[in-house]
Amino acid sequence: MAKQTQAAIPAHVPASLVYDFDIYADSARTGDPQAVHMDLHNKAPDFFFTPRNGGQWIATRYADVQKIMGAPDLFSSSGTYFNPSQKLIKISLPPQDLDPPDHTKYRLLLMKFLAPKMVVQLEGQIRALMTELIDSVVQKDGCEFMAAISVPLPVKTFMTLMGMDISRYREFVKWANGMLASEHWWQRLPSFWRMRRYMKSLVVAREKNPGTDPVSLLLASEVDGKKLTRSQVQDMCNLLFLGGLDTVTNAMTFITKALAEDPEKQRFLRENPDRIPAAVEEFLRRVAFANIPRRVTRDTEFNGIKLRKDDMIISSLAAASNDDRSVEHPEKIDFDRPKSPHVAFNTGPHNCAGATLARLELRIFLEEWLKRIPPFRLAPDFHAEARGGPVMALEHLELSW
């Protein structure tokens, strides 16, 4: 992807804090977006301004990202964007784009079915699904991992959670691929609108015949004494699909690539499956892939730097989770770390509501995959291609065994 044109440097931005970095093109440049973002610690100021994509500040340090995410009164989730052209399309994804106290009210509704005590009930279904997916590839000598495993697992898990007709799975995968594999955000819109149209029909169906599924629970819920509207429920369902898909698919793909490149790590986890839950946290730290936007709500200072109302800030969770000031030798995947501090699921009030489900899916994946698939490696002709932007990802992953 070509770099976006440069915007003018605002008068309040000192020249010493300007660094040319395109969150889309530069993130994808080498096929290793985490390495690119870690390298910002060596090449750029900790908190810098880039003239690309309309002009935006980028935060790269763990402590700074925690400060930003912990102060929603100063750094708002509403009215954010990665590129000015995105402002032309109004897509609501509550509670992601809400600030406290409204964010908290809507997030609590999601926790009715995403709380740990609810999510744990899905373990048997997820494990059975993982077994089915492995059955489809184990007798072969390799696979394209995303198509075979890392897309269908979260899609089918989402459909099961929502009480959807699993026979429509292939439609959902098509929409998922359309949203994940397209280089430009506008190329993803057709798939998004088809998924959105389906969600609307699902909400209408649940209005007529309510059950115990999440859609029915949301339709029966109230905020400030008012029932949620059909549109609000639909928007929340859209967020659940996009968040659940992006998070698990990309985490699983990056983790599997890391294991394919390191036979010793594979061997260790095969021999010590009890270490898998902790290993998931270390993997999440090392392969964090989201970039989170915030909008400055008023003129202020951050670490002595002047910010103006409506300045845009992008927090690199990959750089922050691989910050050498918060963890020693962050470039290494070390299963013996006493702690693996990371912000892969964000932090503060907007910490990912689906994190428990994502961790469950990743744990089950590793347990079943390493138990049944022989030692695997990257296919001989595989060349990593990455995508930048809000959610950094690999375009595909070819494995051999």
C-alpha cells in the first residue's frame, strides 16, 4: 500500500517531535508489523507526530498508553478515525465508541454473556469445533492456516454464542474474509454491509420470537430506564462480530507463525501443556497487533507536550507491549517470564469485553493443535505479507508438516 500524502504540520507541534510514519503502509512494509512498531523505540520520539493520514500523534510506550487509555475525559473514543476520509462514513459500534459513563452502562450489558462464568460454558463446544477443524487437515502435509483454522474457529464460535443458524457459516466466512483480506477500508464495506443486513434481520426475528440468546438479552435490556432500540442492538452485534473475528483470527495466526519458526517452543508446549495458559499471555504480549485511536477533548499537555482539541492520537499496542522499559528483552518469547505485562486487549475502561472468550479460544486451540498436529514449519515458498491500519494482520499463513 502506498503512503498517504503528508498533511501540514500544525503550529503547536515542535519539529523535534515530527517523525514520518504511515500506520498503514509502514506497518505492513516488512511482513513483520510488530518488529516495525518495536523499531519506533529506536528511531522516533516516544510520543511523536506524523503528518501521514491527516496528521496524528502516535504513542509507543507502555506507561504512556496506560495514561491515555485511563483518561477518557481527555482522550475520547468518540469521533475518532485513522484517515480523514473515514469521517464520511458513520458507523456506530457501541460501547467501543462511547466514553464513560455511557460506555460502562452498555459494556455491562455485554457482560451478561461475556463474563467468565458464562464464557466457560462454551469450552466443550469450542473444543469439539477445534477437533473438527483439525480433522480436516491432519491427514494432509500442511494447510493455509487462516482458511482452515483461524477464520472458521472464531466465526463458528460467534455463531454458536449468538444462537445463529450454523448452516449459514460459509456466508459468514465470506464476509469475514472480505473484511479481513481487503487492503483498503472502502473495499471492506460491501462485506460489512451484507453482514449488517443479516444482523438486522436477526434482530427483527428475535423481536418476534425471543429466546435466551445474547440478541434477545440485549433487546430486553434497558439503559437509564429505556429499552435498547433495534438499531442499538444491531450496532452492538456488529461490534461483537468484528471484535471477536479480528482479535482471535489475528492472534492465532501470529502465534502460529511464531511457533512454526521455533521448533523448540513447539516441543516445550507439547511436553508441558500445563504451561499453555501462561504461554498465551506471553504470545499476546509479543504479537500484539491493534492500534487504538483517541481524540483529544480539549487543549492540554501530555508529558509536557502541548496538544490541541481534536488532535488525533494512535496508541500502538504492539510497541507498548514490546517496550523495553516494562519488560526485559521484549523481542524474545520467553515462557519463563514471571510476568508478561501487555496491552494486547487494551487497558483502562475500554479493556476488551471479549478478552475472556478470546483467551479461551486461544488456549483450546494450542492444546488441541499441539496434541494432534506433527511438528510444523512455514511452507518452503511462504513469504509473509502483512496489513497495517487499525488491526495489523498477516494476509495468509502457509504451513507444512
